[in-house]
Amino acid sequence: MNAHTKRRAGRRWAALSAAAVILAPVLGFGGATTALALAPAAGEGLTAMTTASTPSSGTLEWGVRTSIRNYLEQNGHTEGSVAAYDGATYAKGDPAASFPVTGGTVDPAAGTASLSFGGTFEMLGFGESWLHFTDLRLEVAGSTASLTVDLIESYNIKTRTDDLVISTFAVPSGGLAIADGQLNLTTERGKFSKSVAEEHLPSYGGPTYAAPNDYTDPITLALKFGETTPATGPYGTSTGTAYADTTAKITVTPGYAVNAEDTTTLTVTGTGFDPGTAQAPSNIYVGLGTMTDQSKPEKWRRSAGGSSGPLGLADFTYGSTRLVMSHYAEDAAVADGVIDANGTWTLQLEVPGKNVPSFFGGEIDCVVNNCGMFSFGAHGAIKAVNEAYAPVFFDGQDSSTWPDRDGDGGTPPVVKPPVVKPPVVTPPVVVPPTGEKDCTPNGSSSTKNAAGAVLEVSPAKCLGDTKQTVTVTGTGYPTSRDGATFGGVYVLFGWVDQSNAKWAPSAGGSSGATYTYANDGIPAGTFQKMINFPGNTTGEGMPTMDSKGNWTLEMPIEASRFVSAQGKQIDCYEMTCGIITIGAHGNALAGGEAFTPVYFTGDAKDTGTKTPPTGGTTGPVANPNLQPTGGATPLATGAGAPTAGATGPLAKTGEEAMRGLVLWGVLLLSASVFTFATIRARRSHSVAPGA
């Protein structure tokens, strides 16, 4: 069983008991049936096809059963979710999942069809996979269609069952008619097979989903035949080449002549990726952007010391970022894509034209710059085996090396990365000052930002050089971001360029440049904290501010001298350090940005005002999301240390912004670097019903 479907036997038993009570009212089977939608028959002004034909594109749409999906998705106690990936698509509230056709034939004259479809589908409830299947095949013979799958696991059977008939459907006469190169068919409701109903699905006091409660949603088949590559517009697939130390590879379709002035939807697929383990899932970000030095296609890699930042100021920059999570992650179903057990993932990305909004501000002109899809570790994690790149070519660029549209010549350009071994860096040993101080921790320090929020720290003077804990109190902080309660504020210890009025993220500041902060420790949340907005759940285990924006917490400070998350040498005797608050999950929050100085000397006058030395291998980075990577406490610090942090790129609002967030279990301070997304459904405890 996958890690994210781990059993909770106690809840299952509770569910079975509760279900017996809830089931009775839902066993009525009235209601209208789904109307048939057939392709126009021959003779109605369209050209009919009567010979066996192979579809050039198309989809099968099926959601198993609406009542089950609604039950799992809309009732918190089910801890439920529904997801489709590996080429299939589904979003909460969709009427069905969509599975792309991958092969087969349709013979209208014989009334037969044998079709295969890509994608994987999973329905989760109470920590269990109710149905988790892949490799769909539709067989039609006369008036009957059967849908066969490879069942990865079910509620009752946790071992794989290949070639399982999951449902059957009645096909009306003429249902396979192909007219004008298209076949469109919607059946009536189907029926679960006896095996699925009685052996695989939950049973509450008997086979809950056996006849007469064995109905399934109808299927909708939409196929096209005889399509050719368009004479103009986006076309083809661009495939990147795996780097020498990884098997990870990205393909993008369409990858050529992407519309420079209008929206193009790209299908982005990854293969050969490492999903990690149940104890340490490996999640990635995927973004469209450009390298600063195109002649060195491996220089951007974070594992080789590359940095991200504004265009021209770092090794690479990107936007349109999406979160792809490991199938081991508990909340993988809410990500934009899922890395399955085979290391494969897919997602769709809308590109607005040649000008791609950069996460770091401004736009990336993908006609002037050579753009492509990047993948790299999410939340600040650095994992070389999941770094990949595939070029994407826009209309208006030199097309002389693009493949011919008719497929009779031309070869796509191939990115051949050189073999580059990551640098071996020994982190410097940071030795705190020695000798006894002539004072003990005392006093307090506070500041008020322009929005009226007050950040107070106590004690704030003569702090201990190691393992000092201070009490941090916030008063009058924003309780939402433009009305959205997703997120909150991060609480960090570090240095701020107080001479720069625009040091904060909302004013264009970036970590490593206008402010920098200490790495977190292990466990996550040791030296970096989060305060939740009222109603937010992404900072599980962290304090929540009250309705007036007031909060307090105990904040450990590891040392007075340290190497920051952005590789900066910080000495809090020579420069002014303090407590920093900024918006959580990459969401700029002007009203929640503050810096309150603290001192390891007796007073401010005894502390220097130097700035951190220039350098640090990561450069200015606005999205240094935190992910502990193991090892001693605290996390590795130094010139080659992973860029960790709390300000990931959840820089979107509304529904799209809520799509890619990672729960606290994956990481503490950045539930999504860009992702820009969030957990839409928090799964809870208990069980019930005959949906």
C-alpha cells in the first residue's frame, strides 16, 4: 500500500459502524438516467466512416460514481480525496475524470471497439484507497461495453489485481458511428462488476454496492480520427535530455511554435524522477523560465550551486510554477501533479504568450530569451536526481532547427548537458564568542510597522551566544490576506538591511539581498516558526493568531554567529540581528512585515552596523523554501548548504493559488513554493456511509 493510503484500522471500524446507520436513507434508486449523446448518423450531412479506424486523439470520461466522490470530497470526517494523474486529469467538482486515448481501433460496421487509455485514478477515504486503478481498456461488442483496469488496490484488497472488469455499460445501436472524423458517445449509467461490488468496495453490514445499488456513472467517449499536424500554430513534442547523474527527463507538448501572443495549453510530462520514500517524500517544482548562460546548460542546477532570482541576476529565473508531489506525500492529491511509483508525472500548464510573469517580478520574454521547463526540489530541498530541463520554442524564434510539421525531416534541438560534478564544500565551523559576559539577558525591544502591527521581543539585550530562547509577541497583525485566510506569517531570526526602506518582500526585497535568516533545525520548526491566520491549517502545530491579530510564541535562537540559509556569514556582534516576520507561503503581506532588533551585547550602541559580506553561493533568492534534509541539528550551513527558508512562491490568489500547497507534514514553513496552492480538503477522522 502507498504511504499516503496507510491504514487506520480503528477509523475503518468506526466507519463500518456509523455507516450502518447512515446507509439506509441513501439506498433509494430513483432519478432520471443520463441521456444518450450519439454522433450524428450517416446521411445527416456528415461524412461517415465504416471501416476499422484508429483514433488520432480523444478521451474517455468517467468518474466511477458521483455519490461516492461527493461523499469523500465534501465530508471532512472522511479525510477523503479524489485524484487523477499520469496523464489523466480531474479537479474537485469535475463531473468526471478524463483519460487520454493511447491506442486501439473502432469498427463501426462490426459494432466493435478495443481501446486503451492512459492515466491513473484514485479515490481515498479514511486513509484507505477505495479504488486505485490504472491502464484502462474499453471493449465494445454489439450492445455491451466493458471497462477493464489494472487495480492497484481497493478498500478491501491491498494487492494488485490486473485485468479486472470494473464496470459494464449498455451501448445503443449506432453508438460507435464515426461521422466527420469524430465519435461521440455517452452511455447510460453502468454497473459495477460483481467482483468489484462484493470484494473490493466497502461493505457495511453486507455488500453495500451490490445490486440494486451497483450503479456507476456513465462513460463519455470523444474520439477524433484522421487528424494531421496543423499547418500553423503550436505543434510537436520537445524532449529534454537527462543530465549525466540522473534519469529525470521532461517532455512538453506542444513544444514548438508556442503562441507568442495568445494562450497555449502545454502538457508537461516527467519520467525517471525519484519519488523518495514514505519517510522522506521527494516533491518538486516545475516552472517555465530561462537560463542566464545558455552555453552552460547545467550551471543553473541547484545541486551544482546554481541560484534562482530576477532575470539576469541569477543563474535561472522562472514563473508559471507548479507543485508536483510524491505519491508518498499524504496530500499528493491536491498537487498539480503526482510522481508515481515509476517516477512519472504529468500536468497541464497554460502559457499566456511569450511574456511569462516571473516569480521574482517583471516578465520573461520567451522570444528574446530561450525558455524551457525546469524541475527542481520543492521547498528549498536540493536533489540532483530530480533536476531536469526541456526547451520550449515560441513562434517568432528561429525555426530552422525545429522538426518539420509533416514529419519528413528536421530534428528537434537537443540539450546535451556536460558532465559536471557538484562541488564538495565543507561548511565552516562557526565558533561563538568565548568568555563570560558582564550582563545577563534582559530588557525588551519592539517596533511598529506602517500598518500598525507591533512586534515585541523579550529578552532583547545581552542574549546568550547559544541556545537562547526569546518570547516573541505580535499585536495587531493582519488576520487574512485580502480576505483569504490561507497562510499567515513566518517568524525568523536574522539580519535586515535597515538602510533600505524596501527590504521586505512586498516592497520588492529578497532573501539573501535585503534580508537573510537562519536555517531551520531538525525537527522542522525549531528555528523557523509560523503563525497561522485564524482558520488556516497549513501550519499544523504552530500557534494561531486571534481575531484581532494578536499572538505569542517562544523562539529559540541557535547562535549569535551563523551561516544563514542564503549562505551569508552573520555575526550579530558586528551587525544588527533580530526577529523578522514576513508573509507565509510566499504570499507578500505588507501588514505582517516587521523587524525588531535584539542584541548580544549590553545595548545597541555596543553592536556594530556592518552588512553581511557579499557572496554566498545562492545569491539573491526570493523563494528559499525550507525543507530539512537530514543530518545534525541544525541543518547544514555554509557555502554549499541547501537554500532553506520560508518564503516560497505561493504568489497567487484565489482558487489557483490554493492548488499546490503541501501540508505541514511535508514541511513546516513552506507548504508550497510556488505552488501556489493549498490544501483544499483537510481529511479528518471517522467513517461512514453508503455513498
